[in-house]
Amino acid sequence: MSSQLALLACLGFILFNVVRDVKRREEVSNAVWIPTLWVAVLASRPVSAWLGAGSPASAGATLDGSPIDRIVYLGLIIAGFIVLSRRQIDWGVFISNNKALLLLYLYLLITVLWAAHPFVSFKRWFKDFGNVIVLLVVLTESHPPAAFRAVFVRCAYVLIPLSVVYIKWFPGIGRAYSRWSGEMMATGVTLQKNSLGAMLLVCGLPFLWQFLIRNEEGRGNVSRVDFWIYVSILLMGVWLLLVSNSQTSLICMLMGVSIILTIRIPSIRKHAARFGGLVIAVVLLFLLLDSTFKLKENVLEMLGRDATLTGRTDVWAAVLEQDTDPIFGVGFCSFWSDERYRSSIPDWLMFSSHNGYLEMYLDGGLVGDAILIFMLLVIYRKITKEMSDGEDFAIVKFAFLLITIVYNFSEAIYGRLSPGWFIFLLIAVDYPRPKPVTPVVRDPEPELMAERVVPL
């Protein structure tokens, strides 16, 4: 098959699936396209990179960034704010329900004051806080779980097949070579293999959830066309996850799938909250035993990784050697663009420490990490309470909460404009679901009743 024919077939497949999805979701408004476009950009590559007008370098590598990307992000934030204004969101309720998360954002905003480039740091903070505005469009829908699925399922319909076509037929777009090892990386619609793994993780789990929901609603009678579409997308995702060689995403994907499938067993579903606590206890037990028996090294060896996590431990050591403020950090998203540190760290270091907790330490010091841990505990408590009702959405929230905690041990997404951080915020933000509007049935007027009396 020629590359042009493969791309044309892929675009037809994408259009067919997206149109069918839109027609089926009558409970979801057109405003959901705002967060859908937001996620599609975060999960693939910047618009400037698609247009060939920007450098594919990390956001930390440059101060100004691309004006095209700024316009796109600002436009989506403004569009989201307009939707929320029309829906008359109760900001008092939002602030009251999300104090821990807003405390983290407030502290990161304060750290802008001592950043090397305060205005640049503030722009990055503002863009990141735009995540909250955009995700509230999802949470203020009449049926938030359906809107949640719509966003990520539509992104999966587009990004997963397109990644396959790019890798197989357009290697100049879908493949890249490692800067250090020279090895070929499968990148698909993204710019780096770990980004491809993150896209599959963020889009794949909601897509699996959608498949399970459709199967249960239809009592197993999903149409043959739907069944093979779901299976084909899932198989494409599995293939991409394997060729991406992103072990962190693979581990987190297996963890998320295990949680979602296990908790659907009726006997376990009745005690969903206890199951959540058991999962956390197992993770903590593993960490405790690892300190004595070095279990992590055995697991890494089974996965084909070395004990340094592909050089990550060397990165952590080199970063911690820098003379940063241990209490308050160096300012939000400021370390990698601060000339004092760029001139003293080794040339082989990129623009990330590959650890979300270390990155938060660089941004806000021990205070920032303390607030982050406090926020995670508050969110965990809220989600486990929701799980006691046995709702699917709460189960998916718990899966992504645990995934985020584990993922940030080898990648950095806390406070970073990425699909993983967006979906974490989406499951973390607490906003009450809109109450369904029920029509009020009034008794007929006495006068009308009198008119209906038929005289004898």
C-alpha cells in the first residue's frame, strides 16, 4: 500500500469513527470540543511543530516559545472561560472544594517572584492554570463521565491510528533518532518515545473504559462493526506501546488495566473503597521490602531496564548537586532556563529531571513537595469516598491517581503542560455534578377544572 493511500484510508477511518461518536453522545454539548482540542495538542505535538514553524525543543529550552502556540492556548482558555460564564459556574463552591489544589497553584505563583525570569515563569504558570479552566468545561456538562469519555475517546480515534500510519509509512514524521544513543525511536504523532507512551496511557485507559461501558449497556450485544472498531483501536494501542519502548507507560498501563478490570468483579466492587486501600498498602509494602531485598532491581531486570532507570539516577544526582534553595526552590519552571544552573550542569542533561517530585523540589523546594504530598492525600481521601458508591467514574479516577503517583517517579508531569497532568487535574478537581432538571407537573387551575365539569 502506498503512503498516500494509507493516509487517506486512515483519515476516512478517523472521520467515520468521530462522526459516529458525536451522533451517539446526545448528552454531550459541542463545548466539549474545547477540551478535546486542548488534549489533542498536549498529547501529540505543539501546533507550531505541526506547521513546521517552531522548534521541537522542550518548553524549558527557550524563554519566549512560539507565538503560534501562545495564540492557540490562549484562544482555548478564553473559549473555555466564555463557556463557564454562560453556565454560571459557582466559583465559591469550586474554591471551597479544591483548597489543597489551589494552595499548590497559589504557592507556585508566589515562587514566580524569585524566579530568574519572573515574567516568563508567570506566563508558564498562567498557561498551566489554563488546564483548570478547560477541564471545568467537562465537569460542568450535564453528564461529566460521558463528557470525560468523549474527550479522550475522540482523541484516541485520531491520534492512535495516525501514529501507526506515521511510523509505518511516514518515517520522517513518525520516527526519530535518540540524541545520545543514536537509536531509532517510534514517536508517531508525538516528538519523543516517552511522549508517545504518555499519549497511549492517557487515551488508552478511557478508551478501554468506553468499550466496557458499551458492552455492559448493550448486555454483550455490541454491533459487529463497533466491536471490531474497538478491538482494532485497542490492538493498535498495544502495538504502539510495545514499539515505543516506554517502560514507565507500560507499567502504568498494566496497573491501570488491572485496577479497572479487577474492580469490576461484583464481589470486589461491593468493597471498592477497601480495594483502593489494599492497592495502596501493596505499593507501600513493595517500597518497604525494596529497601531491604532490592526488589526493584529484579523487576527492572525483568523489564529490560538497568538499576539506573536508563540513566535517570545519574540525572537526579547531577541535579541535586546544584546549589538551589532547599526550602523555597528557584521558582516555577525556572531551573532549566536559569543561566546559573545551565552553565554548571553537565551538557548531557536535557530539560527535565525525569522525576516529578524532584522537579517540584526545584520549583518550590521542600515547601512545594510538602504541599504536593498534602494535596495527593486530600485527593486520595475524596476519591476513596466516591468509590464506596461503586461508580465507574470513581474507579477510573482512582486508577489515574495511582498511575500519576507512580509515573512521576521516572517522569515529571506535576505542574507541567502535558496530557498526564491534565487528566490528573481532571480527576482531582472536585465540582458537584449538575443536578438533572426534572419537569414540574402542576395541578390544573381550579378554573380550568371547573370548565371541564360536564353538567348532568
